[in-house]
Amino acid sequence: MAMQMGVFGQTVENQPLEIEETTTDSQTPARVILFNDNWHTFEEVIGQLIKALGCDTDKAGAIALEAHTTGKALVFEGPMKDCLQINSVLEEISLITQIEI
């Protein structure tokens, strides 16, 4: 290893930086959250929730109503890979979402 003079005359070894890798296991439970907005109609949100989740109108309507009345709603909880897929479908019409770990 080569030695260099650092700031203030200290000897510094040229060593590769150690970078700690953090990975998110695709099976780590995560949650998709939908936030209320003032741009989408209930029908648009319900339709996109049905598309994203493959659920019925009643379940999608309940999620949309919760987001509307409380400001946010839990859409899905499960593996990260599923959360990413569901989130992607919701974002197709620019719904405001977040994935929580």
C-alpha cells in the first residue's frame, strides 16, 4: 500500500473505502400506502385499486374511502416484490403512494 502525506502532515494509507451494502430482501414484509389527493375521482381510484390488487369493488371502495377520510390507507402488506408491482400500477395514473418497510 502506498503512503501519502495527508492534511497537516499526517501519514495516510491508500486503502479502498469500505462501503456497507444494505439490501432489501424481496421477501421482507413491506406496505403500500395510498394518500388522499384532490385530483382523482373515487371511480378512478377504485378502478386502479381493482387493477393493482385484483380485488372486488367493495374492497377497493373501502380503501379509497379510508384514504379520503383519514388522509391515507393501507393498500397492501406483503413481500417487497409484490409491493413494487402494486405500487407501479397505482402510479400509472399518478396516485400518491409510498412503500414502507
